[in-house]
Amino acid sequence: MTAPRFTTLGCRLNAYETEAMKELSAQAGLQNAVVVNTCAVTAEAVRKARKEIRRLRRENPDARLIVTGCAAQTEPETFTAMEEVDAVIGNTEKMQPETWGKLAADFIGETEALQVDDIMSVTETAGHLIDGFGTRSRAYVQVQNGCDHRCTFCIIPYGRGNSRSVPAGVVVDQIKRLVDRGYNEVVLTGVDLTSWGADLPAQPKLGDLVMRILKLVPDLARLRISSIDSIEVDENLMQAIATEPRLMPHLHLSLQHGDDLILKRMKRRHLRDDAIRFCEDARRLRPDMTYGADIIAGFPTETEAHFENSLKLVEECGLTWLHVFPYSPRQGTPAARMPQVNGAAIKDRAAQLRAAGDRAVARHLADQVGQHHPVLMENPNMGRTPQFTEVSFADPQTEGAIVAARITGVEGHQLTATPVSGPSRFEAA
């Protein structure tokens, strides 16, 4: 018998929860199993999950194959119908010790093949289960799960449930332990991160959490926040951007589109001018700020004129790191019932957005040559600047250390650098 093998598809939150499942399955004594933690963000993600399951079954003919994650939650019947699958468990069940106890105890095959309950009834998140995960240099900490919004293209609330927050005290204690274990950088993760706190007493905001972490964990060198909804950014978070050098100058924005009519049809909560204004304001407070963004190409009813507004948004917001999603309909969402854009047009528009992103990255990289940055080493020869730009070193550096470096050039999508004597790990070089 062998320990379970885990495969993770999708987001950082899924990867975080896979680490929790590894611990839960080990505690339960589960053996000889393959666990697939699926993603449901697009129809393509579900297709990839099915393909991965078939591949894993071929490679592990005698193991029990367990499917969980967002696709298992939203489409349990899809996976129970697959002959390769032995058990399907939901997003709530996968974080419960008793689930893994049943799977281990009934491993011969008597456990119910389907364990997926109503995720909308869940009122707590399981952020206390593990003290983050990551490489030796960077740890990810889940502070929020679920989403209360209902964007017309998005299936995720039905896979994750309503928004729920990990209390600030629990988060701070986790981060203290991670810093004690030698982590120099922590990333706060969630499904709808800027909704953190709305379900807690006194309804604190994400900026309150960020300020509290930086105050109560003075030895934390670098704090990052993952994808945010810019329209929900609070005053304290803007204050942290302006005044806290340990909060990294890189924000990934859930923008989705650059045209007001399409944004309304998406049921987003911002307009294009809101996005542009936020980017201008944050960059004024922090001139070295860089932005990533999610943008959907080919949303239903999108015309060439609508698309041009998305394309122009790359320049108008000063975006650097683009995540471009060609639209694909998700069954059960309002957008799937809207007039669809031709597939060839979607592919072409996505390619244009990616090309604009490549040009933005090239400009960013060229602007860094000659500058000095504190670089967090992810492995002996590669690290990242505070703006999350990859930097390569010819000579090995200490993994997990923050190295003061001078940027010497550009190779592909990476900067090149040499170490220099510089200030402490808390200060920009």
C-alpha cells in the first residue's frame, strides 16, 4: 500500500486546500488512492479535469480514484458517471476529517460514491487547518472563501458557496508561525479577497487585516495580497499601499472587461472609469506599483467596439501581467443564455489581448534595467522583485533569502541581475 497521490488543477486556493487534504488523509491512514482536486472556472477546465482523470486511471489501475474540488461540487453527476472514478466529494466535505476517516475505513469500496452537500449552507471556512503552504521562500495563507456576488459568467459561487472569512486573530497567529519557520514572504489568498471581514463581528475590511498583520508581525519581511476587486478596496488598504513598504507593490485586479455595457451585462460592480481611477490613485500613492489583471475575451454580445475598449484598458490602466480568458459558456450561468460570439473571433481577440500583454511586459522589463531591487530567491538562480518580476542570477544565491540586486539586462521574460551590498531585508535597495 502507498500514500495517496494528489493532483491539483486551478487556483492557489485549490493548492492550499490540497495541502490540507494531504494532512487529513495522512491522519486518517488513507492508502493507495489518487485524489484529483478540480477547477470549474471554465468549461475547458472541466474538460481538462476529465482528461487528467482518465490519464491518472491508466497510470494507476489499482488505486482508488477520488475526485473533489469546484468541478466536483458544481457537476457531481459528470464525475460519478465516469467509470474511472470511485468517489466524488464536495468542497465542504474535502476539508472535514470525518470524510477522510470514512474513505480510509471503507477503502474496500463501501463508502458512498457521492458525498456532495449544499455548499450554500456553509457558514465557516477551514483556514485553520494548515499553516499555509509554499516553497521555502513564500507561503500562501487562506483568509477567505466563497463569494456573495453573482457575475453572469461565473460558476464559482456554486462551487465555493457564500463568502466567509477566517478571523484576523487566527490569520495573525498563522503568519507568526510561518515567520518563525523562516518564511520571508506571505501571500493572502481567497476567492473574493476584498470581501474579507463582512461576515465577522464589527465587519472589518481587508485593509484592517493587512494593517494588523504588519503591526503584529514585525518580523514579516514581505506581505502580498492576491487577486482583488478594485471597487471594494477600502481606505485602510489604500493607506497601507501608501505607507507600508513591506506590502508588495503588485496587485492583481479582477477587471474582466473594459467596456461599460459589457461590464453591466457581466453584472460587475465597476465601470471602466472606476478601474482607471483606481490604478491612477494606487500608482500615485506607490509609484512602483505594477498591476496584473483578468480579462475575458469574447463575452456574449461583445462587438469589435466593445473589445477595443478592453484592448485600450491595458494602456489606460497601465497593466503589465495579463491573464486572458477566452470566454466559454458555463451551463447554469445567465451568460450562457446570451447571444454568443463566434469562436474564431473569440480566439482572435484573446490573441490580441495576449499580444498587448506581451508588449506591456517587454516595456516593464526594459524599464527595470539599471534599477536596484530586493529579490526574494525562489531557487538558487531565480527570484522575484517586489513587483513579482522574475530575476535570474548567474551565480547561485541562498534559496529563501532576500538579495539586494542590480538589474543588468533582460532575457526573454526574465530580468538578469547581480548581487550588490545593500540595506536590510525590510528596505528597498
